[in-house]
Amino acid sequence: MRPNLAGWIFAGPALIVIGVFFGIPVFAALLLSLTDFDLYALADMNNLRFVALGNYAELLRTPMFWKSLANTTYFVAVGVPLSIAVSLGTAMLLNARVARFKALFRTALFAPVVTTLVAVAVIWRYLFHTTYGLVNWALGYLGIAPVDWLGDPAWAMPTIMLFAVWKNFGYNMVIFLAGLQAIPQDLYEAARIDGASKWRQFLHITLPMLGPVLLVVGVITISGYFQLFAEPYVMTRGDPLQSTVSVLYFMYEEGFKWWNLGRASAVAFMLFLIILAITTLLLHFGRRKDLV
């Protein structure tokens, strides 16, 4: 049997599963985005009309779409660097030779990743409750007035951002930890002999050696943070004053609240194009810097 044929035989079942459960639904959603599929079409397919790019043009004229995109961009622009910084800092602490109980700390810090998102979001919603939340109780103990964390437009998105960073930083921490352990210790020993400080070692050894890892973590984190949905859905329902409505939350309301399934599919593909453009730019930057 030829090697190429054997490879296709072994890969065939996986390709069939991907095609049936990913390829076909994506293609169907693309076709759906080119129609005015709504509740009336769901009741009678004769009401279905082909509108080509009409849904996309209408989205660009919808203020709520731009507001949701601005909210999501704010979440990504602040949350991604914060998440990466926390993940890298934690990984460096765990990678230190003087760190004790490494296995215990790794398990404890990774635990938020494997917890149920909705259940933990409900707990955080009560932690940040204005009246009887633990956070405001601690602030009151310090003499600080209570803050309406999830009811104030200025604080709602930062609170969700803090929750998302806490929930997801453990995943990137593990990736960074693997990258740190792959850096030759001879480089640090040579730098110490030359009198380089810890900060200079970090700037000139750790960061350059972690370049490919940073690129991978950046692409994964940006893609995940642009798909913000469960956190605002559970904690704020998009309020206050629609300050926490994300693109996916807007898509959910279009599809399952107003039953504009054609527009909802168009939102999904608009978000896909945005993520594709940003990740392509990151990969292009990585190639120029010889990171990939």
C-alpha cells in the first residue's frame, strides 16, 4: 500500500467527522447569512428570501453592532495584555528554583480553568454585589464606600474583565511554564557572571526566548476574548446601559431573542473576519521577527 493512500485512510475518519460536524454547519450558516431567515421563514419556507450581502450592509448601519464591537474591542485591548502579564508573571514565580510546593501551586492556579464558567460567574456576581457582596464588605472594612461593580457602566466591563483574567490565566500559565523550562540555564548563568540584573535578564533573555510562545499565547487569547459571551450573559445581561454587550451577545439576541437568524449568522461571520484579520497581522508580525 502506498504511504499517501495509507495516510488518507487513517486520516479519513477524522476528516469525515470534521466535515460533518464543522464544515457543513459553517457552510449552512454562511448560506443563512445571505438570506432574511427569521421567525416567518421558520414557520413557512416560502417566506425565505435571498438578500445577498444585505444583512452585512444592514449591520454596518446598526448602532448596536458598533457599540457591541467597541465593548468587545475594549475588553480585548485591556484584557489580553493583562491576562498575558498575569500568566507570565505566575509562570515565572512557579519556575523559580526557590519556589516550594510547586505541584500544589500549579494545581491550585490551574483550577479556575477547569471550573464551570457559568457556576463561577454566578458566584462572582454575588461576590461583587453592591449590598452584601464580599468585595464591598472588605472595602467597607477599610473605610471605602461601596461600589456598584456590576451596575455602574464605568465598572461593569472592568469587573467582567477581572473575572475573565482570573478564569483563564491558568491555561496560558501552563504554556509559559513549558516555554520557561525550555530556556537553557547557561544563558542566565552567563548573564549573572556579566553582572546583569534580574530585569535585564528578563528583557534580553526571557522575552526573546519566549517570542514564539508569546505569539501563540497572544493568538489564542485574542481569539478567545473576542468570543466574550457567557460572562456578560450571566453577570449583567448586557447592562448597565448596554455597556457589557459583546458581539456574541448581540448575535445571541439577534438570533434567539428577535429570531433574525440571517442577521445573527452575518454577525458571526463579521466577527470571524475581524478575528482572522487580527490573527493574520500577528502572524505576519511574527514572521518578520522570525518568531514562526
